[in-house]
Amino acid sequence: RSGALSNKMLAEILGAAFSSDDALSTCLTEALDKAGSIVSDEATLKTVIDDVLARFPEQAQRYREGEDKLFGFFMGQVMGALKGKGDARLVSKLLRDQLTA
């Protein structure tokens, strides 16, 4: 896994390939040029996670008290702040670490 594409980006590329006469490789190149690559720098991800947790202290406390379903809320907030370009596996790990610290 190179970490260069998110699921969202892949779906956009495939959608573009099926809706045009361009070759898949052309669609892939254009999408990567337009979208950039996945954010997998831990320092950057931790900064975004800290910002999200600071904006939602009540929800963070509820999560820590056992309301596990809020994890999806936090993932959505972090990935939204990263415009869908965060390495989801790494974001998930770092977010869990921060929420249980």
C-alpha cells in the first residue's frame, strides 16, 4: 500500500473513467494532480486531532465515559478537516490514542 489514494479518491477516479472516453490512467493522473496525496504525517494528523478534540470537549468526555459511537463522529470531523485526504487507518489509531490518553 503506497498511501497515495483514499477510497473517496478512488471512487472519484473510477466514476470519471466510466463517464468519459479517457483511459483510466489519464483519469488517475488527472485526479492525483488535482487532489494531492494522502496526509500521513503523524505530527500534522495529531495537530488536527487535537484541534477537533478541543472544539468538542463535551463529546470527548462522553466518549471517555463509554459512549463509543462518538468515535465515528470524531473520525468524520478529523477527515472533514483533512478534506478526506487523511490516512484513515493512521487517523483512527491516533484518534483512539488521543481519546484514551
